Amino acid sequence: MLATARTTPTDSALTAGPLLTTTVPREYVHRASVAEVFLIGWRADPTGSDNPSDSFVVRAQWPRSHALFAAMAGHQDPLLMVESIRQTGSLLAHAEYGVPFGHQFLMRDISFTAAPSAFEVGSAPTDVELRTVCRDIVRRGRTIAGMHYEVSVRRDGLTIATGGAGFSCASPAAHRRLREGRPTTTCRALPAPVDPAEVGHAGPEHVVLAAPATPGEARWELRVDTGHAVYFDHPVDHVPGMVLIEAARQAARAATGLPTALLLGLETEFARYAELDAPCWIEARVDDPDTAGDLKVHVNGTQQGEQVFTADLSLRRPIA
């Protein structure tokens, strides 16, 4: 039986009768809105790997309709998988490794590789299992200061994707020493967006790239709308990693001229915070297709001359 609201790492949380599906507590995944919680349960997985004490099965459900992560051309948005992987690390850090609420998380990297079948839209919301193994755990007393975790994603009993992520976390006091005084909103005027149709959106509200100064240039200023209800689900003092990942995907789609291309692979590394009070620049370079014909795009984000993040994306051309 899968736990849905464990209060300590040692709770068994076993119940009799049928499993009643609900989301995990939103605090575990750092979301203010329950609608943005995609995880619905977890349990230990002692037979899951050569590392049984640090292996878990996490259940997630992807909605068929979402305000931001909208289905396209018969496929759900792959960023539902990316966000599920991110939420898995946060959940396990709090629920299984004793990280107190209030600690701040800094994502170091996140990645996935998937088959197209991973995202096929069905007649009901998509239920998946994220079989997770936590490694490279940095322990600090009774809690942890960071770790890396590997994920195998299963749907209908089949493995349809692999991925992983790494993060570090800091106490509120340490975070204040590092970040005290940083703004949680931007007072800069929001620049005009690129044409939404170029990046796979119907309207400008979800576009995170500004129109380039030179038409056709593969370099864009990041549009940071701290009032966006999903990108900025709650106040933060930096641009969230998921916004940077969406910027990378939009840049890849614009650079390839394939606004409906399906994202099947992503490797992202975050070097530093993307601040809210200075322009962040996104650049894309299209590489040669791989042996499957999928396009490879390298995206780089910089701010004030410093690298913020890099992302390598694999895009599948839409079927005509």
C-alpha cells in the first residue's frame, strides 16, 4: 500500500481496504497550489536496487488538461515528467531524510530520456510510477545537505523513461546569509514576447522569451513575469529552474522552426541563481540530428556575463 501523508520517515502508513488516491501534502513538493502537485503517494522499495534503504516507488498522476502544461498533437507535455522528477526529490528529502520545512533547495541538475509513448494522451489522466534510487547523499546530523537520485519511469507496467536530478539544501539561517535582501518581484517592464506560435503556445501569457532585437537571431531576453500563477506558484527570490527549462524548450523550438516538436530528452545543469533584477539572456545552437533523426539543440543562459545554466535538448519532429 502506498503512503500518502507520512508524517515521519518511520511511519508505515498502511491502511486497509482500497487505495484512496489523493495528492501528497503540497509542502513536501514546494507548491502553494494543490493543483500543481502531481505526486499521489510513495513507499519504500527494498528490492528496488543494490541500495535498498535508499530506494522508493513514487506514484504520480498527470492531468489530461493543465493551464500551462497543455497536451499537443496527441501527447501530454513532457514537462509534466520533469516537474514530477523535481517534486520526487523534494518529497523524499522531507518525508524520508528528515529535511525540515523551511530549508531552501537549489537544483543542481535534472535530466530525462523518454520514448514518445510516455506522453501519449489516453482516455484518463496518466498514472506513472517513478522508481527512485537516492545516491551521493551528503548527510548533516539527522538530515541531509543534498543528494542525487536516479529515476526509472513506468507506465502500464512498462519502462517508458529514465531520468534523475541532484540538489543541495540549506537551512533558513544559511539561506538568509547568502540571499538576504534579494527581491521576490521584478520592477523591470516585461518585454514584448516572441510570436507565441513560434514556441508552441496559443497566447503570450506563457511565453518566456522576448522578441529578439534582430529578427531571426537565436538570442532572446528571458521574460520574467513574477505574477504568473504557475511559473511563480509562490514568492521566490530567483527565477525557478522550471522557468529556465521552459525557456530552453521555447528557444529550441524557435531555433529549429518546429513549434510543435516533442521533447524526448533533456540534460540541464544549473550553475548559479538567475536573479530577478537583471536581464538573463538565452541562446540556442542547433546541432546535427542523431541516428534516430531527432534534433539536438544546445541552450545556454547567461546573466551579467556569468553562465546561469546549460541545457541539451532532443526534439522529435512532428509527424506530418
